[in-house]
Amino acid sequence: MSGRLLFTFVSVLHLACVSTTSHRIPPHEEVARVARFVVNQCDWGSMATISTHDPVKGQPFSNVFSISDGPVGYGRGIPYMYLTHMEISVKDLEVNPQASLCVSLAQTDFCKAQGFDPQSPLCAHIILSGSVVEVQNNTIEAVVAKKSLFDRHPEIRLLQGHTILEEQKPVPEGQSTHWINMFA
């Protein structure tokens, strides 16, 4: 299957889909708002999976992916990615859908302008963890996800026959996470 996958990470901190109306970082005490802000400001993230491939089978494996949660300043805090089933990290996710995504304001002008080192706690970064699932085709979420990604990363439009995935917050006990085919 060579489809692309659009997936999103929903943080445990994701309490509501509130638009960021300002390009100023919220007060650090407002953890959920800071998390949504950082996700919205970043164009890429590093996703870590548990590798299913030799010679690093069973070890953490990280890769960089383009992300978007909506227009800068008006995101939902839910990062989407457009991936293919042929991508090595997606093959890992097919075996174990657990992953983490790290995004940092170090990729913006914010930290440099403030004189913050990327490793400094003052240079906000967010690590989202959860299960990865595809966004269901023919849904409002699929339309929003595609528009969010295509607006920020126009070159992604050139990829044909791709699919959308999302990573959701930890699944409550007694419920399950599943894959849904998007564009097949």
C-alpha cells in the first residue's frame, strides 16, 4: 500500500480546540495553551517510534516530518502529518502505533531573539505521546487536516494517493485505537 497517511498527535494537555489569536507565547503557567501555541508555531517535528527494522530493531528511532495544525496564529493544537505506508517510521507504527512527537520554538525566531539556547527550558518545547491512527476519509477532520497541511506545505499537494493519520491522546481503559484507511 503506497498511500499517504495524515496523522495528528493530540496531547494529554489538549483540553479544547482554542484558536491562538496572538503570536505571543502564553504565560508558562497555562500549560495547555503553551502546548497548543508551540504546536501551532512549528512547521516540523521529530517523531520517535520503536524500530521494527534491523540493525536497530527494538530501539527508539526518530525522524523529521512536516506538520501543521492550521494557519499560524489560528491552530487547533492538533498536529497533522502526511505520510506514506512505505515510510520507515510508518512501518514501525503498523507494528506498534505508540509514538512521540517533539516540537520546539527553537525552529522559530523566538528563542534566538530572546537569546535562549534550544536546550534551555525557556525555549519552549513540547513532547506529545500517544497512539497513531488514520483520519477517516470524508470527514470534516480530513478536510481540515488536508487544508492545514497543504496551506503550510504546498509541495505536499504534489503527492498522489496518500493517506492521513492522527495520533490521539492515550486511549481510556476498555477502549481501543484503530487504523482507518483514508484515500485508498
